[in-house]
Amino acid sequence: MPLSYPKAFAGNFLGNAPLWYKFTILLFLVANPILLDAYGPFITGWILIGEFIFTLAMALKCYPLPAGGLLAVEAVFIGLAKPETVYKEALANFEVILLLIFMVAGIYFMKDFLRFTFTRILVKVQSKTKISLLFSFAGAFLSAFLDALTVTAVIIAVAYGFYEIYHRYVSGKGSSDAVHDLTSDLALKEKEQADLKQFRCFLRNLMMHGAVGTALGGVCTLVGEPQNLLIGSVMGWHFADFFLMVAPVSMPVLVVGLGTCYLVEKKKWFTYGCELPGNIRSHLLETAMQMEAKRGNKGKVKLAVQALAGIWLIVALAFHLAAVGLIGLSVIIFLTALNGITEEHQIGHAFEEALPFTALLVVFFAVVAVIHEQHLFAPVINYVFSLQGHAQLAAYYIANGLLSAISDNVFVATVYVSETKMNFIKIMDAIPNIGMTGEELMKKLTDPNLVRADVLAALPADAAAKAYEVIHHLDKLAVSINTGTNIPSVATPNGQAAFLFLLTSALAPVIRLSYGRMVWLALPYTISMSLTGLAATYLFL
């Protein structure tokens, strides 16, 4: 019997999301216009932020774009924000959008080289502590220049590939057998089950070390995480400027993060320290040698071209030869041309990972438009500005860290950096004898094509001294926002996109990596890195 139309609609609405989640979103959509009429835009705006954070926190139930997008569209429809304001926010962050579209796609064509790198580490290095440190450091280094999601995807692909090869081998299944359940060990002997259990623990350890590594490196550079470029573009920082600005916090955190990796492996804390069984290592090494033999000269040339593209990427970013997204586009052009990727559907796959998040980012901008138009953050900003000196920087770090751990760090950074800059424009306005508006002066001081010292030199001495003091303090707050959204967010999969990507991957159920287990494995990193970041923010900024 066919479904009735209401039941068919209910089944289609938000797809496979739980029924309670669907009802909750419908309740939000129905309640918002009523709340706006009863309590006004300020209260309704704050409720909307809570609803939107809920969709981010429930990302495992339903990707936030459909549900969060409905809330954002409704907010514009009922007048909480104008469409022009949303467009203005998106246009102001166009460089970030270009990064997500082209840089992530560009790195997609370097996956073979990245997979080769991590495979070598896995099968050639015997010490578990060394492997862990190498995975963490490689994740950090690559994420500083590439995209954390892509680096995580490569690590996942390496782990999944090797687990599948060995599981099929001990199950007596060949690679040609299409149907094989990697989550079931029922067909295995007791010794093989014990080995696989240890292998899963080993892979869980490495996946977490690698994922945390992407956060350690991601905080350091302009392209490490999407919010970094967003903050950098708002502040007018180039690649080198950004690195030097955040280094007083990012470098101590990097050292402590790698130290935590070493310590948990040596002490076997938090279920770390699982070794790779010798018979599994032998089989994986043999398999890796066979794969390398099959690669041939053509495959080796492809790897060499990808390695050269990686060098070009690092040089182009370091010397700011073009906008980050355009550098990513150049990588796409070089690698597709030189490695013979010439069919449209082959190139199209590269954009699948980035475009959903790009769309979600524009939805973020819609919510930010609501915050701006309704002045929702005015009380929060005013309270933080009532604090003085280092206490203010620490408050920013803590507030951004807590919010990023439960929602999304890009959204939190977008809100805080834009609202903070708007508040500083008002402070600039109050400086006497600047000969222009505060907004015009701020625009000049954060223009990446102008030298700040030259802008300040054109002002009267007293005005220049005051303007320098204001912009210097804004720099420090921007660093607090960046490090606050990047470092404590490793606490949960909600805060770090790379963690969420790992949790929702095909590998997670295979190696028994649940939400709770991921939080537990991240806990030593959360404690050590967050406290180090807070101390560095307070002492060194």
C-alpha cells in the first residue's frame, strides 16, 4: 500500500535524520516568527543562534546545511537580516570561499603522494612511539600548508586500505570478493581475533595522533584552517605575518602537543600504546612492496610531479604570489595537465569534499548578518571590553574555546572577529585629529596592500600613537580568537571538521571508534594543549 502524502513528506523531510530531530527543527521554524512578534528581534536572534548551534552539535544526526540553512533562510524571510547584508558578508569573505573551492580540490590531486608518505611511515618504522610522533608531525606539517580535511582523508584511506587487506587475508577472502563485512570477526580463530583487536587499537591511536596533528599544524598558518584565512583577511595579514602573529601561542602548543603524543604512548595512558602485531606488520610490508612494484615508471613520475606541486604550493604561499584560492587553482591546472587527468568527471570528484562545507559557510554568514543587524553580541563584547590587558585576551581565548568545542570553530571565529573589528572601528572614531572616519582608518590599517607604518606616519603624532595602540591590541585579540577556536576545539568532534570527518568515515565503525571513545582519546591533548594555549595567550601576547 502506497504511503499517504503526509507520511511521504515526513519521510523525505531531512531524509534519514531521527524523527525527534525532524520535529525539533519544525518546532524551531514554527516558533521563530511567533517569538519575533512576542519578544522582538533581540531575544529571537539569540534563540536563533542557539537553534543554529544545535544543528552544528547534532552534525552526526544530519549534516548542518539543510536544517541550519532552513533556519537561516527563515531568519532573512522574517526580517532578522537583509539579503543584501548576507551578500555583503559573503563578498567580504570571498577569499575564504575561493580557498575552500580551489585549495581543497587542488590537494585532492596530491593524494597519491600523501598516501605514499603515510604508507612509508606505517610500514617502514617499527617503533610505535616513533610512528605516532611521525604521524602527528606529518599531519601538523602538511596541514600547515594543505587542507586538514584532505590530510585526514588520506590517513583514513591508508588505514582503511591496510585493515581491509589484512582482514580479507585472515578471513580467507580474496580482493576480488565483492561482499565482505570488515566489522565482523566471527569467521576468525581466537588468535586472529586477538591480533585484529590489537590492530584496531593501534589504528585508533594513529588516527587520533594524526587528527590532533592536523589541529597542531592548522593553527599555525594562514591556510591551516578556514577560519585562519577568514581572520587573516579581516586583519590584512599575509602568510608570513599570520605565522609570526600566532607563533607565541602556536609554537608552545605544538611542542606540548608532540610531547603529549610521546608521553601517552610511553605511559600507555588513555588506551594509547597499542603495538602492531608482528605477523600483521610482515603482511602489510609485503603488500606495500607489491603495490610499489606495480606502480612502474608512470606512477613514479606522477608522484614526482605531485611532490613538485607541493613545493610550488609552499613557495607560492610563503611569498604570497597570489590569493590563496588562485594558488590552489594553479595546483589543479598543473596536476591535471601533467598527470593526464583530462576528463570532466575525473576533475569533478575533487570538488565533492569542499562544496558542501562552502555552502554551509555562506549559511554561517547569514547568521552573522543577523548578529550584526540586531547587535546581538553587544552585551558580550561590552563585558569583555570591561576587562583589562591580559585578562581580556584570556577571556577571549576561553569564550572562543568553549563555544568551538560544542559548535563549529569557523562559525565562532566568523562571529567574534567581525564583531570585535566593528567595535574597534568605534574606538578609532573616537581618536581626535585622524582626518578621516574610524572605518576609513581601519580599512587602511588592515589593507594587505598597504604598509601599516606608512599609514600611521601620515597621521599627527598623538593620533598615530593612539591608532597604533588600538590596532596592536586588535591584533592580539585576533590571535586569541584564532588560537581559541583552533586549540580547545579538539575536545569533541563537533569543533574540528577533521575529527568529525574521521568519526563519520567508513573507517570509524571498522576500528570501533565511537564518539565517546574519540572524546576520551582526545582528552589528554585537550587538557595539555588548551592549558598551554591559555598560558601562552596570557603570558606571551
